[in-house]
Amino acid sequence: MQIDPGIFKAYDIRGLYGEQIDDEAAYAIGRAFARVLADLAHKETDQLNIGLGRDMRLTAPELAALYREGMVDEGAHVIDAGQVGTEMLYFLVGSRGLDGGLMCTASHNPKEYTGAKLVREGAIALSGDAGIQDIRKLVEAGLPKPEVQRGSVEEVDLYAEFQDSALRFIDPANVDKSLKVVVDAGNGMGGRMVGPLLERLGVDLVTLRWEPDGNMPDGEPNPLLEHNRELIINTVRETGADLGIAWDGDADRCFFIDDSGSFVDGDFLTAILAEHLLAKTPGAAILYDVRASRAVAYVVTGAGGTAHVNRVGHAFFKTRMRDEGSIFGGEVSGHYYFRDFYNADSGTVPALLVLEKLSVEGRKLSDLMSDYRSKYFISGEINSTVDDADAKIRAIEEKYGDGELTRLDVISVDYDDWHFNVRASNTEPLLRLNLESLISREDMERRRDEVLGLIRS
């Protein structure tokens, strides 16, 4: 069948509902996914057990039913968890030893979008390099009628089981009930998924956009965009809260606002979580991504752990954590992975750990952050549209050849007191710059502008 190849991304399937992903496409993707899983598991499709979940989007019930129909027509047994956060689908696959799972979601994209996140056994993500393009090829080639009996469907309610499991990451008695916490689900899945846990901990909650609403009345649920953080920042300041926590649409990422109303960068949060986890598991390994502040490696090493730099992307993090036994991995983008959560990313566990850390240490989040903000001066990710990305990378190699060059994820350049990474977008003609100075904000800005000048020339 004809299908837009652009919907098959590096880490998921995503596109406009009706235009790029319609009913026919969803059904075909469900069937193709079952066949790819069967190949990966060295099984027949009628031997598969596959998990299914969907987010709050208005189109999700219809499309999830079509994904399910496709998988069942291939003979698979589908365990349908209904409306859940994405990490709950990972939990379903990992905890029940399933052959894989499909989450009907477009994550933080606007309401017009739909898509699917796909995992194999062990909740390991499919990617463009491993599985997703195979699904595209099968759909494009056409899927002959399967010569198997239709499979079956089992519907489950995961919430209590998932929440009990997540709570095991902390000692609930450690959490200070006097903490005032502003929480913003962006009308996504965060409120329903995490809310009951926070209520059990007894903290003082101020809730914003807490109910799932596929109409997305306040726009796309993406807290990485500054304008989407205005409400939670203002509420933290107005209420005198100890911190704010916001989730993206499918709630597999969480973001923090400190008590001063300042956004907590993902690499600094990675360092905070790593330090807390290493106190529980001394000497463990931690993964961090190539864009991150040197604070992560310094903190991990100082806490007696081993820090490993890694390619950006959940497929790469989950696979390497499984292979190396790392207890935790963090990405600048707000994805945080945990060995004891099937190496999957969670928006629930970081929230619990931060509440525990602040309570045990008796410190404000702004105090913890001042330790980083006074030493590490980061640019954040800056996108530039370019006509010839390869030519720009060659120009960077030539100009900064006296630095230490590594090509783990396009190119990183390291000097003693500053460094940067430049990555290409998987889907757009963009180069993404992340730069850090260990001298001052002014030094960071000067070097940032110099590198941007080369990229944009």
C-alpha cells in the first residue's frame, strides 16, 4: 500500500492523523509490527504476546483498536491496558515477559498528530536502525492474508500494580509531607498516572491541567518549550511552593522547576539523580548523553560511580543499559532510564526520587542547583537550519582540530575549560548545538556565538 515514508522516524512512528496515518495505515502497521516481533523473537506470529496502550488523544481509541485488530489478525494475543502513560506500557511488557508492545501516542506533539512507540521483549525500543524501517517495508510491499487463526484480546487495569512497583524506588517514610509541590500534567497522562502516588505520599499538591484531555486546550503538552512553562513557573512563585514538576503528553518525561521559579536543566537533574542513586547503590555505572554538562561525569566520579557517555536516543540508552548493567541513564531532553524499571524511561520515578532527596537532605532545590549553575555555564540546545550539514561538520573539524574530537554522535569537541557537541536532526535539515564553558556565562556566550557563526555562515 501507499504510505508516507516520513512517518517512520528514528525512534517511533508519528504523523498527522488522516493525512499521514489513517485507519488503513494503522491496521497495516499493527500487522507488520507483529511480523517484525515474530522475526526478532524467532517465533510464529500466533505465539506472540503483545502489550497495547494508548494516550489521551481523541483519535487514540479508534487507532489503538485498529493496531489491535492488525495484531490479532496475525494470530497474536494482545494484552490491552487501555488509556495509560507510555511507561506503563513498558512496565506491562517488562513485568509480564511479553514479546513486545505498542503505545498509541504522539508524545508531546499537537493534537492533530498520532503515532506509535514500539518495543520488543524486555521493553527494548525499536528504532529506525532496528525494526521500524522493516515495518515500513512490509507495509509498502503489501501484506498477504495471514494463514493463521485470529488471536485473542485480554483487557487489564495496570494502575495499582504499576504504582506499587514505582513506589519501591524510594522509602515513602523519607518524604517530608510539608513539601508544597505544584504539578502540571498539561492535560496529558501525568495526572492520572502519578497523581495517586503523590497523594499517598501526603505532600501538599497544587494541581494544574491535571485531567487527561485530548482537546489540549492549552496547546501541545511539551514543557521543554518556554511558553508552556509559564503557568507552572508563575504558580510556584505565587504559592511559595518548594518545587514544580511538569510532564509531557504521554508522561514518559518529567521536568522540574525549583523554588525560585527557575527551570532545572536536564543534565543537572541527571547529576542530582545519579548522586542520589549512587548513595543507594555504591560503585554503579551511570549513562549520560553526549550533549550533557561535564557536571554529570564529575558528580558520578566523585560519588564513586562510573560515568559512560552515550548516543542520544532511547533505543541506544536502553540497549546499552541492558548490555552493561548501568543502574541509571539521563538525557538532556528529560528522559531518565532505570535498570530496575526494565531499563526504560520513566516520568514517575524521577519525581519520587527528587522528593525523597530534598526531604532527606533538607535542602531547597534552588540550593542544589546553585552548586551547578555557579560552575557550569550551558547554552541549552540551539537549532540552526543548514543546506549542507556534512559541509558544516567538516568546517567544524577543520577549525577546532586542535581540540579533542570524538564522533560518537556526529561530532563533539573538547577543550580543558569548554566543549560542545553538534548533532544533525533525524527528520529536518537542522544542526543542533550544545555548548558549555567552565569559566563564565560570558565565556560561554562568546564561544557559542563563534560556533553558531560557523554553522550559520
